[in-house]
Amino acid sequence: MAVAIYMDVHIPRAITVGLRLRGVDVITAQEDNSANLADQELLERATALRRVLFTFDDDLLIEATKRQVQGNPFTGLIYAYPSRVSIGSCIRDIEIIAKAAELDDIANRVEFLPL
């Protein structure tokens, strides 16, 4: 089963559109009426929907690390530093994760882009 992706509010629309054109199941925080959630709540929302959260937000790295240390489960986080990765490489790498991984493969982990 493919991994579904949840986009943080900071992610450019071009990445979402590019992934959808490649058949990746993507929902944005804006579409989910969750654009104003705090980082902890956003990660909880993605987990409740069984989606891996993609973000450029450094604070979510802190939240994910805290959960790992405390043994508090989450569905996974994909992180990219925006000035170090292109839109095209984000699309390509997230497509690989979404189509090749299982949710259990990425659960409670942080994946950094580029791969």
C-alpha cells in the first residue's frame, strides 16, 4: 500500500501539484482546515489521518525528536531545508517514498530530503 502524504502550510503548491500528477495521495493542511494548528497538533492530525507529514519547518524536527525520545508514536516526518532542495527533487524523492515504502517503514522516523 502506498504512503499518503500530508503537506505542511509552508510547502509550495507546485510540489503538491507535481505529486498529484504522479499519482501520489496528497492532502494539504489548508484543504484539511488545519492551516493554523500548532506543530504538535499538526503532527497529531497527520498521524490521525495515517499520513506522513512533509515540512520545511525546523520546529517539527524538534517535535518529532521529542516524540521519538518519549516513545510517542507518529506516522513519520519528511523534512527538507528549502534552500537546499529544488521543487523537482522534492517531487521525485517524495514520490519514491510514497510509492516504494509502507507506512510501517517510515512510522516514528524522520526522512531528510534530498534522499
